[in-house]
Amino acid sequence: MKIKNYINGKFENPIHGEYLDNYNPSVGEVYGQVPNSSKEDVENAYQAAKNAFPSWSNTTLELRSKILSKISNLIIEKLDFLAAAESKDNGKPVHLAKSVDIPRAASNFQFFADALTQFSSESHESTGFNAINFTLREPIGVVGCISPWNLPLYLFTWKIAPAIAAGNCVVAKPSEITPLTAYLFGEICSDAGLPNGVLNIVHGNGSSTGQAIVEHPQIKAISFTGGTATGAHIARVAAPLFKKLSLELGGKNPNIIFADCNYDKMLATTVRSSFSNQGQICLCGSRILVEAEIYEKFKKDFIQKVAELKVGNPKNSETSIGAIVSKQHFKKVKEYIEIAEREGGRIIFGGNKVTVKNCENGYYLQPTVIEVANNLCTANQKEIFGPVVTMMPFKTEKEALQLANDVKYGLSASLWTNNLNRTLQFSKQLETGIVWVNTWMLRDLRTAFGGKKASGIGREGGFEALRFFTEPKNICIQYE
């Protein structure tokens, strides 16, 4: 199939007719083509958004909310269809897309359909001066949203929903590796009655299409989720243009396990936090740090549980781990495993390519567990972003905290303990934007989401997202 751009409510071919091959990673075969859009395509998308902005920004909150709710409902109505498309494009198990990705995309729109009606301006009485100040939150104008390949529709909608809820118009680019559900989403928006030009979707490489969005002088804000190196490049381009930036970047998240935890719950959750979505989630706990007194028991039990995970065809309901998203990424993950061995890491499970019946050319990899002795090794410092975790013991709280924080990233951490004092101390001292205690990936959409250090700048989620996609304007009135 040949995917098209969605500009001004219509599906269009790229102006210069340039396309990229689109692969199904489960079988390693090309199944379609995706536009590699040019500056001219982005300019057309911008003009459509610019023309739609005056009307959309003055639309009543009730109507905006109604349209966003309709989009949410249509996503749920197409649940099976969208889940199958997501799996085909990304390689993840269909049941995972059906239970997590697509429902979350619907929830993103329903949440902001409700939140926009509660997002209020502020007022302050200036006592003694006979004056009142009130602060409006005004939409920015035309904004750019660039999303990654690991949770394609999930993260695409996570950006678009608050942007249009706040009254902005959007030029959006999904990953060129996983464009299918974004393409299908354009049709959903039209069916829901979203006015032409409010959302425009252009496909293509980051170096061409993404670059054109980021450097466009009139696109006033960029929300990006992806790799840290790309985020740094975007910051260098956008800063001199004085754009607002929200960058949700990489992670190398510690999973800190103390002996006093609920062991069975911890074990089951740690398997999930290590290998969910083939380990291709920025929040996966890729460094497992275990208190020494339970380290050997945990290692034995963890490997036993990991061995039960089934690598297979994403269409099969019993599949735990599907295909890696692309041949290039598969090669990158394998190279990191080889580097870990050369640096003295010991592979205690997995690490090998898996051949799946009837999918022999697909990109399948065993879940991989590497025992390391040094937190400064490459496997503990670089984001691998695949079904690979490292593990090492610690003896004291001080050592655990030092190991957890001794990376350039600071997105999330999981802490397993029933010691209240330790919980509060670690939650405060961990250098991350998110701390989960005795759980993982329990998300409340009202809460702020984002990281510290090389994991990004800014926050998404809840009113934080609506604040990002608006500009405050203070008005002061003095009266007699």
C-alpha cells in the first residue's frame, strides 16, 4: 500500500514523488511505501494550519471537547483494525497493541477532551492598588509534533490531543518506520468532524521532513519524543528561533530491588518492565540492581521466568515478545550485546537471533540478561532500547543510590521496598523525573511526565501539556 500525507483534510502524494520503503518487521519484507516529504510539503501543511488557526482557536470549548471525544470513540470502534495495523508496522504482539497502545490513544483524546474544559485562567486582586490582574492562557498558533516508532499511535496522540485541545493547529510527523496508524488516524479525524487544517500529517525522514518542521520560522513550538542525540540537534536548531521545546528523550532506568520487597510481585513486574514491547519503551527498567542477600535467588528465579517468555509471530496470542522494529535496529541491539561480552559482561540468558516458523526473515531476538560487574560498562551507560537488561548486586543503600544515579539519563526509576523511610529518601534523591515504588508503568494521565539530565526538558501530561501548548498573557486593570 502507498501511504499519503494528510494536509488540509485531504490525502495527498508528496510534491516531489519521493517515497521510502515500509517494512513489516515480523517477516522482514516491504509491504508498502511512505512519502519522504520535502520542505514544500511541510510548507503546504503549515499554510493549511495557519489558515485554520483563527477559526479553531476561537471555537468554543464545548465544541472542541465534543470533537476530541468523537475521535476517542472512533479509535475504540476501530480497535481491532488499528491494533492489527500497529502490529504489522511495528512488530509488537497484536494482543499488546489491542490492550495497551490503541486504548491509550483513545484515552489520550478523551482525557484532553475533559481537561480542556477545566483548564482555567488565573486572576489576582492587587490589594491597595485598586487593580486586578488576570492571566490568559492563549494558544501558540501552529506547532510541530514529532513522535517515535516504539509506541506509534499512543505517542502520536499524546502530543496532538493537548495541542489541538488548547486551540493550536498542528503539523505532525510520525516515525517513517511506523507510519501506518498515523495515516489511518487522518481518516478518523475527518470522520470526527475535525475542521480541515487543524491537524496535518506529513511523513518522511527526520533529516528531511523533521528538519523542515523544526527549522520552519513560523512553527512556534516543537514537541519531540525520540533519541537524545536527535533531541540535542533539535535544540540547537530551535533555540536561535526562540521556539518552545518539549523534548522527551532516552532513558537508562534503574530497577532497584531490596530484600524487604514483596518478592513475588516484584519478580513478575520486573520481567514485564524489562521486556514489554520487546524492551522498546523509554521507561523499561534496563538496569536491575539487586540487594546482595537476595541476588543469587533473584538471578535464578528471574532467568526461569524469562525462559518462559515466548518469542514468536506477533499475530499469535501466546507470543510474549514480537519482532524488533527494523533490521537496522536489530543489528544495533546485537552489537551492544557483543560489546557487553567484550567488556567482561556474562550473558546468563539469551542473546541469540530467533527463527520463527513462517517468519524466517523477521527480526526476532531472545530476551537477553547480562550480568555485569561495573556500572560504567557500555551496557549500563548506553540506551540499548531492546530486549536486553543487565543485573548486578549492591550491598548498601548508599551504593544502590550511587549506582542508580551514575548515568547521564534521568527518566524513571523503579524502587522495590517496604521500608517507608527508604522509600521517601530514595524518591527524593533519585535523579529522575518519575519514581515508581512497588510498581511499574502505573500511569495517571493527570500527572507530569518527563525526565532530567539527558532524558529531556519540559513535561507532558495533564495541565503541564496544556501549559506547554499555550502562552500566558497577563492583563492588569486599575479602577477608580
